Amino acid sequence: MTVLVSRSLRRLSRKYILCLARSLPLITSDWVAEILLVLHGSSGSVSQKQLSGQLEIDESRIVTMIRELTILQLIEVAINPEDRREHMLTLTNKGQQMVVKIREAIDMVNHHLSQGLSTEQLHSFFEVIQRMEGNLNHCGHLKQRK
Amino acid sequence: MIANDLRRIGKLYISVLGQHLPPPHSEFMAETLLLVARKKTPVTVGQLIAHLENDKRTIIKSLNELISLGYVEVKQASAVRIDDQLILTPIGRNLLPYIEEALMIIEKKIADTSEEIDLNLFNSLLRKLEANLRK
């Protein structure tokens, strides 16, 4: 039976998030963790639009997640005084503390994930997914140029 | 985070595959038609849901699209929708070679580097990683 690579990847991704969620009850989706990590990685604040571009997800979905994170007091939303249409996001102290927990949880899940696999196997796995992405990106460009 | 990398590549895979598939160019269509064609016994809606590992509502919506396109027919087996049996129509059956071809194209494309990617090895690693997460 042919199994599409996309489904195997999605299934693994889902399982990864489930494992992560077990150690972080506040994390309802990987995007939540990812948003906090992006905000932590940026110096100062990030606009909603920048976040949506960086994570490659719709702004409408980002809005829902931001609302959730604001209710949890993990981030703060402020209007950019220079462009009042723009919403700027920053981590709260609680959000900063959550990032530390997320990193610990990711390390733990990564450790769990790699059990029984050698460093070489893991290295080649990530190298392969990078190459696959490169190949698929290349296909997309070829199609657009036609 | 690994989960995002996997999902991003998955999405990219679907978008490239969609360029080679017949309408509605979806992964769902390809997997449904292949499953129904390859099973020796009739596939029920419930089995399709289990196979695709997605929620019932999404699957029913996509299935209705395939029915309206005339690719699949439904034979009622009981009053419950998940017991409905799926049958390929001649139009659906005619699409199978195109779907197989699209899958061959994408497999060739993802392995298309100077240093060949061993997809079997890759899939066995994927399964091992998944098993670790299941523990």
C-alpha cells in the first residue's frame, strides 16, 4: 500500500507535539510553542504580520493563537504608534519563564525521539529531510517559472 | 522544532504532488482512490477514516467532493454513514494511472540529488522515530 511521505511526516509531527504537550499542559499546539520561541529569539517585539510570515501560517489563525496566548498572559499585544494598523507582540515575564520550560521539554522529547539511533543515523535523517525540502522547493520554482 | 520542519516539508510535498494530480489535486483524493482500488473487500467510510487518521467531518466533506466529481459511489450498508461502502466509478478507475504516475514523479523529485536519497532507509528511520515517541 502506498503511503504518502506527507502523511508519515505529519503523523510523526503530531506525535512529537503530543509528547511535548504531555510535559507542557499549557501548550495546545506546536504553533503556541513556536510563537513563544520566535518572540524570545527576536530582539524586542515582532508584528503579527512578521510572525505569520515567519511561521508560514495565515494571519487569521495567528490572531486566534495570539488571543489564546494573551489570555494565558504569556504575551502582550500593543499597537504600533507609528502604524496603528500594526499589532506588536512581546513576551511577558510569564512567557519568558514558559520559554525555558519549552526548551527543556524539547530537549527531553528530542532525547526520547533519538533513542536507539546513532548520531550518524540522526544526522543523515535531518540531512535527508533538508535535501527533500530543497528538491521540493526547486520543483515549486520550476512550476512557477513555466 | 522538528515537528514544524516535518509539517512544512509535508505541506510542500502535498503542494508539489497536487500539481501532478488530477482535480481536485488533493492528497485525500489520491489516497482514497488508491485505498478503494487496492482493497479486495469493499472499503467503508469508517475504514477510510481510520486509514487516513483524520477527523470524520473533514473526511466526509472531502468524500462528498469526490462523489460530486463522480469518482466514487456510495453503497449504503446500514443506517450509519460510517458503514457506507465506497466503490470506484469508471471515471475514478481511469484516474488511477495518473495518480500512480504523480506519485512516481514526486518520489523521483524528492530523491533528485547528485547523492541519491534512499527512501526505504528514510521511511524505516521515520518508523523508528515514531516508535520512540509512542513508548
